Amino acid sequence: MMSSILEAVLLVALAVVILYAVFGLIGTTSVVGKHPEWRKMVASPSDYGLESKIVGLSSSDGTSLSAWWLPSRQKARGTVILAHGLGSNKSRMLPRASFLVGGGYNVFDLDLRTHGESGGNYMTPGYLEAQDIIAGTEYAFQANCERPIVVMGHSYGAVAALRAATQTSKVQAVISDSAFITQSDMMHRVRKETLNDKSTPFPLKFGISLVGLPLMNQSIRFFLYLRTRRWIGNDSKISALAACKHLEGKSVLFIAGENDVIAPPENTQKMYEATSSRTKEILILPGVGHSTYKLGLKPYEQKVLEFLGGITVSDGRMGQN
């Protein structure tokens, strides 16, 4: 009798281990390996009438990076480094680049690792990507580009931008567009949205529901380490919310869509309140989801250009006009 109970317990334990292993593997497949759709260019600078130069550089771990240098047509008022969202690339940031260049700013439109024409075969939730952005700021600094140097990111690119700004003094300001506060919160919201969607097939709903099991996030982190040999810390250390607490002396503009289910306005408000900078602003766009910008969206453009216009550099310090 005792032997049968022990065997049953061992079988259940084995089943649980297999379940977590399978979902750990599946969970990392979405961020590891080849994703051709992340690399597909949907436009070129010439489509927007922009002059461009291809720039090659390397991140701190040796990952090759690609960017477009898009100079202002007039005497530049500063330099903006653009960082796209997950599954995107520099070509999808060209609409933003267009109004920034038109507003008198140089733009450094960067492909983050594993996207576009940059190297790499896995991504992180803005953790290593922060180093990619820092490489861009170093390029702009060494090339004596017009200052201030501002980083503008969307989604996980915004998370990377906030993290990068805490790690280099060369960034004077950040525009955080639709950043999620933590990876766990973002995954929970995506899971909830998918489960509530009546069009989602039952097998997919069942699989996604299992992602909410205890320790599943830890399992995914562990398998990411096994596949990449890169350990990603917990949310309390690598999240956007954590970064916001260390932005002393940097101007920050937070942007969110009113209807964003991935990075909702209440989370953006939390980041705004946690930000330690004396100069911070927030813009909530009515009727807009996670994709906050489309070409010609005046409230977005006006707020960004107004924010940029308020930044100046004096004696190596950032201040306000």
C-alpha cells in the first residue's frame, strides 16, 4: 500500500516537472531563435523624404547593431535615439522619425538586438536592450552630435530607454511611450486579454491558462538561462518601475494610450509617481491602444516637440529654458 502511494506521488511529481519543463521551453521560444517577421523592413527613410546613413556599431556584449542616422534638414536642436517595440524594427519608427526631423532634431533610429538588421538570436524584456541604446548614445556622443541626447522608446523599447537612462550620464531626457511596469504584469495582462477573447481557440486558452500557475515565470527564466546562458534578474531589479526610481536629474515624458491593455494608463501613472526627477510629464491619449502613434497625430507630435523644446544643456547638466 505504502509503495503504491509513493509511486503515485512520484508519478505526479514527474508529471509536474514535465509540465513546467514543456511550458518553460515553449515560453522561451517566443523570444529565442529566428523570427523573420521581426526583421522584415516595411519602409525606408526615402519613403518619408529623409536623408539617411547606415550606421553599424556594437553593444557592450559584442552584439552587432544597425541603425539609420537621419539628420535634421536645419541646424539641429538636439539628437533623439529611437527604440522600437517587440517584434518591430527601425523601419516602423520612421513615422516618428519623420516628425522629429521635421521639428529640427537629428534622429538615430536603432534596431535592437534580434530585430531588423541587428545581430543576436534572443531578446530580453528591455534588460540587455538598454545596453544597445547606450551603444547608440556613445556613438552620438563620440560623433559630437547636437545635444541634448534624448532616448525615445516604445513598449519594451521604452523599458530599455528608462533603464539605459539610469546607466549613462550622456542621456539627458527620456520619452517613455507605452512602457510596461514589469514583465510579469505585462504577461498577466496579455494572458487575461487572450482568455477573455471569445475568438481564441480552446486549446490555446487552456495552454495560456497554465502560464498562470505558481513558479511558471521562474521556470521560463530558468529555461531562458539554459538556452542563452544569460540570467535575467527578477522584476524588482530589471523593471521599468524600478528604473523610474533612479532617474534623478533627467527629464521624463510618459505617454500611454487610454485603451492600452498591455501598458494601461494606471500603470503609467505609477511610473510617473515613482519617478525621482523634478521634471516629469504625462500624456494619456484618448481612444488609443498600445499602438499610440500614427503619422500626423497632432496631439502626440505637439506634446513631444513641446517637451523636447523645454530641454537644454548647460555646463554638462540638463535643465529647463
